[in-house]
Amino acid sequence: MIFFRDKNLSSQLLKNIFFLYWLFAFLITLVQIFFEFQNEKKIIVKEMKEVIQFLAPKVSEKLHFNKHEGYKYILDNFSSFSNLRQIALEDSEDKPVILLKKKENRNIFYLNEIKFSYKSPLIYKKVDKFFSLGTITLSSHWGNIYDRIEGSLITLILNALIKTILLYTIMSFFLKKELEKPIDGLIYEIKNINYENLAPLQAEIPRKNELQLLKVQFNSLLLKLHENKSTLITQSKEIRTRNNELINSKHELEKKIEAKEERIKQNINLLKEEVKSHKKTEEKLILANQHKSEFLANMSHEIRTPMNAILGFSEIVYKHLKDKTLKEHMDSINTSGKTLLNIINDILDLSKVEAGKFHLEFSACYINNLLRDINSIFKNQIENKGLDFEIEIEKDFPQVIIIDEMRVRQILFNLLSNALKFTFKGGIKLTASFKWPNKKVNKLSLNFTVEDTGIGIPRDQIPKIFEAFNQRSRQKYSKFGGTGLGLTISQQLSTLMGGDLRAESVVGKGSTFHFSLKEVEVGSSASDDEETDPLKKPVYHFEKATILIVDDVKTDRDLLHTFLESHNFDLIMAENGEEAIKITKKYKIDLILLDIIMPIMDGLTATKFWKKEEEFQNIPIIAITASAMKEDFDRIINICDSYMKKPIQENEVIQEIAKYLPYKIINLDEQSDEMSEVAKNWSDKEGFKGKEIVDKEILIQVFNEVLLTDWKKLKPPFIINQIIEFSQHSKKVAERHHFHELLTWSIKLKKEASLFKMQDIENDLKIFPELIKKIDEGQKA
């Protein structure tokens, strides 16, 4: 429709209102039409009932007597009823008899198809009898109703249409006046609003309604915009001022930045030069460290080589000396040599720790045994100096802990040695305590405290005592001796084990050193009552074999020759690897004892040759070297069959050779049943008196080769466990061979060790070699 073309609000609103009204009017009209149809239907059905009431008696009578007359009667009257469109007659058996229809045109709405009818039975009454003649049905349709009310329908529709048009015209007028014109006025004024023109809206609103409220609110918004505009203008001016200031500051900063960049470039160049200098210094330090390592390795080798001869030959000479004074002098040489080795080991330990190449070995440690050994070593020394010595262990201290026992022992020995060195009155106390940080975890914190009443250390000197090759006030206290490495190594070892070593001291009152370890695992305290039987150490009887000794140092070759000449070996000597290779090509060699560092050809080069050649691959090669560095050990053990570090001892060499060459042994446990039976009957020490010694030759051999060898290892300071073990070993030998004097001596030695009588132990050990003379006396008895 043309009046729906506009898209403004009033048109849209009018369109929606008109559409709703039209829909409502249409529905009302349909309802009216429906009721008109229903009313006319009722009228026609009523007429059908009246027609049947009129025709039925006569039709029944005529049909009863003459059917043709009855049919003719129906036909004559059918056309006189205008509302009837069809008459149907059925007999008593519901069979069609007659059907009459009026001819008519089809309705445009197909209303002729919608039919309705009225049916009634035909009954004839004669006296008291009733005769059923069938049924008569009168029918009509909705098209007939439409023909009756067609004029009324047109009038109804025209009435609704006129009302709709009239309503639209009236509403269009009022909407345009009350809504469209005010809105158009507001839109026009709003379109003319801009940043320069913020004047209030002037459009007239005829009534106070939502448009009037909208105008007021919009004017209020314009007022605020105007106020904000003024503020923005002011702020804009300020911003421009500040912007100019910033531009000026920017130029100044750029100048400063350029100056700083220039200085930074200069600093970078200086840093580059410093980096180059540091790199050169670092390279020098690395080279110096390499030189230090090489120096330590060479020093170790050069010192261990002569020390090997000194300690080895002193051991051999000691065996042959009869004079007691000379033996003591030789013993002093041996002890001094071992002391020198300890100093070398301290220096090497420090070097390994600093290089990060130090390795710890953790195992189960019985704390009581550790403290007992410390007591046996230091008690006599401290008491001989007129000092008190006390060891205190906290109650319920775990019996077994997992630590590097050797390094813990080394630290405690260093601390106690220092305390003994600088204490002249009072005493020294060692305390062992522990704490459980978390009882759910099987780990504890250990703390060892060494407290003395010595000369003390000034507070400013305490940090320096842990520095290498440093002693407190060295010039003043140089009389105390020492390398100054003990505390340095101790502190670094404690750090490696995850612990700490610190000192507290008051000058003139004494010092206290605290050595602590964290997260120490508690070991199983399984019974260790079973003692190892020392008699199980074998006496080796080797089969015939040829051994090649390769060493550039003659004294070392002679030492090995002396160790092995009493055994069933043919010994061949060589001074370097090249000479040794020639010998192996000429003679059949069963085992090679090989030094590593030699002129012309070193030991590793010679070993690579032998391992490459098939005919020499199976010859066992035992490396014997003075090198003590782990890197050397790794290289050697990867190519040689075994490894020994100088200085060496006779029993170590024999035991190492026994790994590769066939031998027979004499083991005291494997003697005859008769011998075992005698030992059972004579287990009591008093029972040996006056009895004959059993197997004198074996006893002499065991005494010289086993007991005397173990006895030589027992040097001050004594370790109680070793003393007790040696006494038990000697006691078993005495019981097996009925050697009364040795038995008595062994029981006495064990008792003295249990009571920590260090002086008595030392005196008894000195007379031990003289006991062999009693063998002949016992045999004669």
C-alpha cells in the first residue's frame, strides 16, 4: 500500500496498529459469518423436520398400497421446497430405492461440497399394526446457506472495511501531529549540532511526554558537553605547553644520551680490554694450575720413589738386625719416612679438594670403635704432657652411622693434634652429640666438639687458621712446627661431606672447635661379635714362575728382588719399557712388575704393545708407580691388570702376585685331626706347662712370616682394635701349638689393651720377638 512507503517512526507505528486492528476486525467478521451460517443451518434443519412431519404419513400410506403413487407423490412435492437439494428413499433393508437431486451451479467457495441432512423412518399404522417401509433422508448444503445470506455478508465486509479506513485516517492525523512533527523537529536540530555549535534544542513539543523528557535530557547533555569543551580547551593549552617543555627536555636528553653513549662506548672498549686481560690471566691461572698439578704429581713421584727404597729396605734391614739400639734407630727411620708420606698425602689431599677431584667413600662406622681408637692414640700422649683427657658421648648415640670414616677420623686427629700442640695446662675434651631434625627420617645431625685450655687464638686470627700454609702468628709460634695444612684440609673435607667446621677461642683461656655433619644416615647395629680369625692369613708357596721386574730406579728393582728372592721365582730385571719388550720376546714371562714413569719407553707404552700382541696378551701386568694422582690411576687401571702405589710392603706385593700365579698355602685351620684334638684338650693356658710343642717347624714359620709381619705394623700411636686382634691371633697360634709362653703373653697383652694401658702395651710389644727363643726351651722341657 502507498501509505506504508515511509520508514519514519509514526509510519511504522501506524502500520503496526493498523495491521493489528485489521487482523482483529477480520477475525471478528469471520466469527460473525460463522454464526450467520450456523443460524441459517438451524433454520433449514427445522424446515426439514416440518417437511417430514407433513409428508411422512401420506408417503407411507401410498407406498404401502402402491409404491408408484408414493414415488409420484414425493416427486411432485420435492420441487416445492426451495431449501431441499436432495431426497433419498431406502427400503426396510437399507437398499436405495429412489434419489432425487436439484440441478445447481458450483459455488466459488466450494460450499456445495459441505452437506448436512435429516433422516427419518417411514412407518405405516393400520389398526394396531405397524409396517416399516424404509427411511427417507432430506439433504442440503452450505452453498444454499450462502445464497440465502450473500447480501448480508457483503454488507458486513463493507462495514468492516469502512471502519478500518476511517480509523487509519484518524490515527494517521494524530500520530503525525503528536509524534512525527516533534521528532522531525528534534532530528533537524540535532543534525545541526557540532563542536562549535552546542546550543540547546528549541523544537516545540505540544504535550509533556517522553519526547519532552528526551529534549530536556539532551539539552542537559549539551550543557555538560559545553562545560567539558571549555575544560578541554584549557587542558589542551596546558598540554601544548607541556608538550613544548617535553620537546625541549627531549632535546636535552638526546644530548645527554649521546654523551652517555660515547662514555659507554669508551667503557665497553675498556671492558673488552679488561676481558682480554682477564682471559690472559685466566689462561695463565689454568696453566699455573696445570703446572701445579704436574708439580705435585712429579713431587709425589720423585719423593715416593726414594721413600719406597727407604721404607722397603729399612723393613728388610730391621729383620736382620740383632742389636736393640740399631733396631730402634731403624724403627725411627721407618716412622720418619711414614711421617713424610703423611705430609705428602696432606698436600695432595689439599690439591685434590681445590681441584674438585676429591672422592668420598661412605660406609658403616661403629662410633664406639672410632672413639676407642682415638682414646688409645691420644690418651698417653696427652697424659704424658700432664694434661687431662676426656671423651664424652651423648646418651643413646646410634651405634652405627654411615660416614667416610677415614676422613672423619682424619679431621678429629687434626683437631686433637692441634689441641695437644697448643695446650700446656688443664686438659682436652672431645664430645660427640647428635640431634634428630625429623624422627620420621632415619637421618641425624652429628656434632663433634674438641675443647682445650690452651693458649687460645685472637679473634682476628681465627679466619686465618683455616688458610693453607698458615699458622697463628707464625713468627711467634713457629716453635710448634707443622705445615699449616691440617685445619685447611679439615675444613674443606667437612664442607665436602656437607658439614661445617668452625672455631671459638679466648686468648689465654683456650679454644673450641665444632665439627658438624648434616643428614647422616643411621646404619644397622647388627651384631659384630664374631671376630675375624687372623690365623686364616696364608703362608704362600708359589709354583715355579718367571717374573720380569721393570723399573728405571735400581734401588726399587733391588727392593723387589729382595722381597721375592726367597720364593720359587726366577727374577729378570729391566730398566725401561723398550728393554722389557726385548726380554719378553726372548724369554717366557709369567708376570710383569712394571714401573710407569721411565726413560726411553714408559710403562703404559710398553703395556699397550703387550696387550696388542696375541702372544703377550695373557701376561699379568702389575703397575707399581709413585704417582698418587687419580687421573694417573684411571689411565693405569684401564690398561694394566692391577695397580700398586709406592712405597710398597713385602706382604702387599706377595698378596698381589698371588692373584695371578698358582700357589699352595699352609693354613693353620687345615692341620690334622689329631692336632685339632690336642688343641681342644689343651685350651687352658695352665695345661701347656711341661707339654711338648706341636709342629715346631710350622710354629717357627708362622711366627716369622705371619706374627712378626703383623707385629711390625703395630707402631705408636697404637690402635686398640689392632692390638686386641693381634693378641687373639697370637693366642690361637699358642693354643694350637701348645706354646705356653706365647699364650701367657697374648692374654696379658689383651688385658692391657682392654684397660688402655698404653705404656704397658708398648713394653710388652718390644719383647715379642724374643719369644721365638722360648720355642727351643719349650721343646726341651
